[in-house]
Amino acid sequence: MQPVIALEKLTVRLRTRAGTFDAVADLDLAVRSKEVLALVGESGCGKSMTALAIMRLLPEPPAAIVAGAIRFGDLDLAQADERALSRLRGNRIGMIFQEPMSSLNPAMRAGPQVAEALELHKQMSRSEAREAVEALFELVRISDPRRRYDDYPHQMSGGMRQRVVIALALACGPELLIADEPTTALDVTTQAQILDTFRDLQARLGTATILITHDFGVVAETADRVAVMYAGRIVEQAPVEALFEAPLHPYSRGLLGSIMPVKDGHAARQLAEIPGMVPALWALPAGCAFAPRCPFAVAACREQRPPLTDAGPERKVACWRADEIRGAA
């Protein structure tokens, strides 16, 4: 099946006072229609930078796409001009940002902010747009949508504001949705409600989705496939069930071990931890970036970076010892 979007050897370079470095390096990623692909990893690994690169919302400078392509239909978004990008953003590609208060204009009523996208991209009249937005508000489970249309963001709860942001991202029926930590700023109860809404919408609309998160609980409940990032690179890709059952990269094993205690006989082991710190991107070690923290590392791991290679049906891993890890699982 032709992917909705395909990232090919995408590299995003940053110039900072600390030095020049690749925040995203040689990234290959594809998302198919109706699929939810989760992009996971620790803070600073390049997840949000990847999303901003797709949307071409990087601050240029200091950031720049220096290599690779972002294939979306017959366009390469890495090379597209601003006019073409303006027609795509909020129309064929929607994005849910982390913090709803920074995503919405506090001086503008909530409903008209969503209606504005419909008037711009779908040439709806003001009355047609209002009717469509009220239907959208009902779809994302905003109670009393007619009244809420005229509320300002500060009159809404955090969960309600996030539902407005979801409605805004879905308003024009996008082919691709990017959800960047859509529940991170919400309390646990509201997170569960938003995820339930998200799953229901995905089942109804079937929009191809990139879900950016550090929460494997969200991944397990929502995603079809998962790509694990570390220090700006993909280190493992797999269907969700396969990754949870038998992660092949030591970093994936460490992430899952930190949230899922493993039973040993009748006693449950404590949650594991990954020793050490994520290296600074401007001072990465030679070889595999995870080698200084990896219990499986050997000399070769510290000398040469492993490529991302096929490891089974829809599986890829960047580890010199993946076959041994698979056998030990």
C-alpha cells in the first residue's frame, strides 16, 4: 500500500552556541492510510523536531533540513515553497500540539478559531462553518456545543481546550494527523477521556496518524506500529504487539523494563532503570550512541554505528547484537 507520508533519510541540523549537530539524522519512516504510528523515546530524542520538520515549522535558522525528503503525495515537503505549505497545513495535514493554551488564541472565541480553517480551506460561509464546527464539537464530545462555540479558551477546562484543538486539527478532514504528546499537560482522568475520544475518532475517520509520546501505556492502547528514537535516530521499528512481546534493541528493552515489572517465579522483580544519561547531541560517542549505557555493548558497538536493518515482518532494528538479544528473549 502506498504510504500517506514517507520520510527518506531526513536530517535536521541545528546551529547553537554549543555547536552544530544533527537533531534528527537519516530518518526513514512511513505511515499508511488508517494507521497509527507511535514515535517514542526520551525527551530530546528528536520526536517533536521530526513533527515540526514534516509541518515545516522549524525555526530556520537555527534549524535546517539539510538532507532527505518528506514525500506527501506528489510533493516533497522538504523542498516545497511557503504557498504550497500554507495550502496543506490545517487542511490536508492537521496537528495537535502539546499545550492547548499555546495552540489557541486566548483573545478569540474557541468556535471561530476552528471555523476560520473551514472558511479558508473549504470556502464555507460563516453560517456553514459555524454549523460544521458545532457538529465537530459534538464529535469530540464537547457538551453543549452551541454555547461552547462562543466561549473563550480561558472559560474552558484543560480537557475541553484539548478537545477544541483536536477539532481544529480534524476540521478539514486531513489525510495525515500529527499528535504531539496530546495528553501530556492533562490530569490522569482527563488523559483517559481524551485518549478514549482519540481512539473513537481514529476508528470512525481512519486518518493516518503519527502519535508522538513517551508513554508506552498510550502506545499500547492506541498505536498499530511503533518507532523508537534515541539521540536523533530510529533504533527500532515494529508492530506494537511484537515490540511489547520481544523488543530487539537494548534501549527498547530498557524503556519497557522501566514500566513493566517482570515476574521471576512467584516474585515480581522491581522496575528496571537505564543507567547513565542521554548523550548531548553535539558530543555523541563514536559508534552506537546507546553503547555507553548498554549492558549488551561490545567493542564493535563503540567503534561503528549499526545501520537500521530488516529484522522480520515489518521490523527493523539498529543493533549489532539484535540476533543474540532475540535468542535470549
